[in-house]
Amino acid sequence: MKFGILVNEGPYTHQAADTAYQFALAVINKGHEITRVFFYHDGVNNGTRLTTPPQDDRNIVSRWSEFANTHNIDLVICVAAAQRRGICDSGESKRNGKDTDNIAPGFRISGLGQLIEASILSDRLVVFGD
Amino acid sequence: MSLIHTVNKSPFDRNTLDSCLRLAAKGSSVLLIEDGVYGAIKGTEKSDLVTNAMSSIAFYVLGPDLQARGVSSDKLISGIKIVGYGDFVDLVAQHSATQAWL
């Protein structure tokens, strides 16, 4: 079965980013497919590589990156939500005259159409948020 | 097939559990996750709300989130099933769609 996952909450806020990750892991372990994980609203903060949590804490951002790399999962950040919150890739950075980018490996920035497409292509869409 | 509703906030903090149970159709399921697991405890002000709904709705609670909060199974309203993340996936697959009450 194909699953789409929508994450609306930032990391280290309450628990939604953690629950979404544990759910995504379980989806793969059950032999299902993840069409896309879409990060919207404060959820876009899951995709900044500048995150530096204490060493004895989980690294929510790199955990997503490793998950995407291991299982070839498409992690998409909403461009409008990202611009408001200072999440950018090199292209967005240049276009907006910024001196750096901060997108984490495995993530890409795109539009809301990617969420709609994921919901069309998936058998189930599961939402995690605050 | 029916819906599965997820509730992730304590019923003593938000009214999402009340809203969910007011609108959930007969034969649907409710999965309590994160702080929502507090809604599964017996003897609270919200226990009757859940117990009354159990005649027409199946209740599940996420075990790891109970453990994280020190809530043991003997504190739960009887009839609520404890599930893991794998069961969470199965429940989503078994129902026609998921509704997250945020």
C-alpha cells in the first residue's frame, strides 16, 4: 500500500515530528511504500542542516536525511512556508540574495502541488501536527 | 470502510477529543497518541465521555506513548487496546482514511 505523510510541526516542539518519523519507519518495516513526506507550516524546520542538538539527544533532522538516503524517500519542503521561516536551498538563496543555504541532505524545496500529487498517488495520507 | 481518527493532545488541554467523539461516525475507530493517551485513563473527568463512546467506536492507544508518560495498562479504561507503531500502520491500512484532530 502507498502512504503519503504530512508533517506540520517543527522538530523539538511537542512530539509530532517524532511520531511522524516512527510511523514512517513502521510503514517501511511493514513492507509498504512511502510516496512522499511533505513538510508544511512549522514542519519545514525539520529540514535545516544547521540544527545542532546536544550529543545525547536525537538529531531529528539528520534522522530524516538518513531515512531518505537509506530507503530512497522523497522529502519535500513547502517553498512558501520555507521562505517565511528562513529555510532555503542554494537556488532560493541566490534568488533572494542570501549569503548561505541551510537545506539538509535528502530534502528538496517545492510547491504545494507536491502535497496534492502525493495525496492522489497514495492510498492513505496521514497527518502529523501540533 | 470506516475512518480512523487520531487524537494527539490531552483532553485536559484541548477539546479535540470532545470534537472527535461528537462527530465520529458509528463503526469508526479512534487512536490516542502522544498526549492524547491521557484520554485513555480510567477514573478521570473525561473517562465517561470515552466509555459512552465505546459502544459504537473502537478505541486504541499507542503503547510507547503510554510508557513514556508512566501510564501502566492497569490505569486504562477497560476495552481500549494498546498498540505499537506497526499496529498504527495496520490500522491506517485497514480503514478507508485517516482524520487527524489537531
